Amino acid sequence: RLCKEDSQISIHSVPEHAPLVENALQAKIDALQEDNERLQRKMDQDRVRLGELHQQQEDREAAQAKENHTMAEQVRDAMARANALQDKYDDAASTIASLQSRADQADAAGADHRRAVA
């Protein structure tokens, strides 16, 4: 690799050094090209990894959305069952109230009958 002093060598100032300077410059160009290729490979790897991470994130979001949908369905089903049970409870309470009313009427009629007979 060239150092700062190497870059200040002038081919015109010392013509016999021109091949050395050209070789040094070519070595510097080659080194820079190797660095560029290495960085390009690293960037390509990073792009692939970023794509993988993006896909994983999308997969996690899809799984979360599916889980949320499933939970929402379960909540809706539970609410429907709770409403059905509440309807059954209300029907049973109405039936009990009706039967209690009939029993009270029967007791009153029986008491009236017993008084009338007595």
C-alpha cells in the first residue's frame, strides 16, 4: 500500500522511478478494488440478512394477527355462550316466578275453600 509520501512522488520529477510509481499506484488500485469487492460482498450478505429478518418480522406479525383473530373468535364464542346461558337463566326465572304465582293462587284458593267448608 502507498503512504502519503508515495502519493507525492511525481513521475515527471524522476523518470527512472516511473515504473516503481506505476507499480505502487497499481498496487494501491488493486488493494482498493479488493476492499471494494469485500465491501460489496459484505453489503450483499447484509442485504440477504436484512431480507431474512424482514421475513421473520412479517411471519411474527402474521402469527400474532392469527392469534389475535383466534382469540377474538374465542371471545365472541364465549360471549354467545354467556348470552345463551343468560337467556336460559331468564327463562328459568320467569318459569319459577310463574309457578310461584300459581302456587300462591292455589294456596289462596285452598284457604278460601277450607274457610267455606268450615
